[in-house]
Amino acid sequence: MSTSISRKEFLQRSAMAGAAAMLSSLESLAVQRADKKLRVALIGCGSVSNRYIPNLQGSSMIDIVALCDIKYERALEQKKKYNVRAETYPHIEAMLKGVPFDMMVTTTDMQMHGELNKKALSAGKHVWSEKPMANTYAEGKALLELARSRKLHFWGAPAVVMSPQFAFMSRSIQEGKLGRIASAHGQYGHTGPTWSAFFYEKGGGSMPDLGVYNMATLTGLLGPARSVMAMTSIVNPERTVDDKGTIKVEAEDNAHLLLDHGKGIISHVMCGFNYFDPHGHEAKGQQLHSIQIYGDKANMRMIGYDWETYGVWLDDSWDKPATLHEPDPGDFQWQMGATVVGESIIKGIEPRINAEHALHVLEIIEGARTSSATGKKVELGSTFPWPMV
């Protein structure tokens, strides 16, 4: 008798095993800390912390007990600005020796994520990391293995799968409302950040900063990608930024990817730091259909960006206009990921966000760069529990 299994069966078994292991660990911690709040330490008190700190403060289950930044004055400023009753530290080593905490939230320059996340996991701390969760796929995989070996949890942004618009689109696909899926498109871009050089330096780039959202959304909706083909480029070889003046751009500021999701489904992602958008970096009121899914019975178009969306148009009739669904984002915010996973630890539940998904997206980014450099399609080996809704 053959012992071979299909890819779908493999994914389903892997998802069940991974979910069971995570849930068991979450339940164990929930019992241990049933009457306590999760103690959170945030490292990286720059621009992104202005969104994370208030969101964490809004949870009755979380206490921010430590703030850390290598530019120590920024930790002090954020403590005062948000009236955070937390200790402040100038580097991670001091923080790990300081006030006890349960989970570290990493919002530093992306090039430091892998190193800092490893130090926290090695010290027995859960970790929520802004994207990317590590700087290479191998590093991310090793960090996830480290976390599991120590019965810790390690999650990575983005949190786009938490929106009601994502849930509606996923259910529509799973229920067959679009018929046979053929193609999908995602896009996100602006003219580039000016406040820091790290976006343009080696290890930065438009894919881990911008494209990561669409990659997470499209794989979350359509399933893990089997392969990637890509072209990347540097449109502006020099940039002027606040912290270093004029710099040489070393990472891609323009990227186009094709992803094969199996069953004939192909998706396309475009992202870059050279895309004029009058809505700017914040994208408030954006009406662009940034995520589009096409089947032979219907299509869906997400209004706005997947990290700040205002509804989904479903077009499934030859003679009736498209219908608008989920126009209200509810409590969804792109910066809610750390709060969601932190509360999941206390509640002892498994969040929709999962580490394998973030790791898969990291492999896509790395594969896209290899594809662009070699001109060849790159096969992908990672997967994650799917469907997500």
C-alpha cells in the first residue's frame, strides 16, 4: 500500500500538529498566569513605537514594564509622552538583566531584528517582532526552532490576517463564491521614508517594508506559494534621509513578484519607494483596490490597503452592480499584532497570526531576490496552517 500523501493532506496534517503544539503551550502558560497581566518590554522607541505603545496600553491584559533604545533619550521621551510606568534601558543586555518581563516587542531597524530576537528567546522571553522576523529565511527558521525548543512563542508582523475584510475574502474563497480562482494582484508603494537610512541599506528594501503586507495577505487567502519569479531594481541610486544625509541605496526600491499557489493560481505583487500617491505614507482615505482576486464566477476588490482597509467589493453578477461588504474595519489596526498575540498568551488560545506564515513570507522575499539575480524561478519549501479562516 502506498504511503504517499498529497500536498493538501501534508499541509493539513502539519497545520494540525503545529496548532496542537502551540495550543498546548499556550494553555500551560495561561494556567500559570491566569490572574496576572502579561509583562511586555518594547525595544526600539522610534516612529513605529508611537503606534504600538498606545495599542498595548489599551489592553487590560498587558502591562508595558520596560522601554529600550540605543538612543536612550528616545526611551525616556516615550515614557514621558505616553505616561508609561516602565523602566528604561539603553541596550538589550541591560533590559534582559532588569525588570522581569514575559514578551519582547521588537520595533527597531529591521537589520537588527534577527540578532535582538535571538537574544530575547535565548533569555526565555516570548517575542513579537515587526517585519521581518529575521534577516534571512535560515535565521528565521533557526529562531522558530529555538523558540519551540524552549516552549516559547515567536511571532512576526504583519497582522493583516486579523481584519474583517480578510476574513470575508477568505470565507468567500473557501465557500466557492468566486468559482475557480485564476489570478490575484496586490500593490503597495509610496515615495519612500525620509526619517531613517535603514530602509535603503543592505538588509532593508521595499519588499520587507512594503511588499510583506501583500505577500502575507495573498498567501493567507490563496495558500502557501510553491515558487516565485521576480524582477527587482533600484530606481533612485541615492536618497537624502534625516539621520545620515545623502546615502547610496543598496536594497531594492522597486519589485515585482509572481507567485505560484498551485491549482493554476498565480498572484502578482508590486511594491516600491518610487510610487507617487497623494494619500502619502499614512494612506488615510485611500480608495485604491490594492488587493484583487479573480475567479471565473466572481471577483473581489479590497478598498484601501490591506493594513488599513475600508471594505471589499464583490462582483458576481452579469447585470447587477458590485456589492460592498465589511466597510467597517472594527477594532482592526495594523499595529494590533503584539496586543493580539500577547492577549492570546494570557487567554490560552491560538491566534490567527502564526509564526510559520511570517516565516513563509520571509522565504518568498529571499526567493524573489534570488530569482531577480539569476533570472530563474525559485522553488519554495516552507508552508503554514491554511486555510486561516
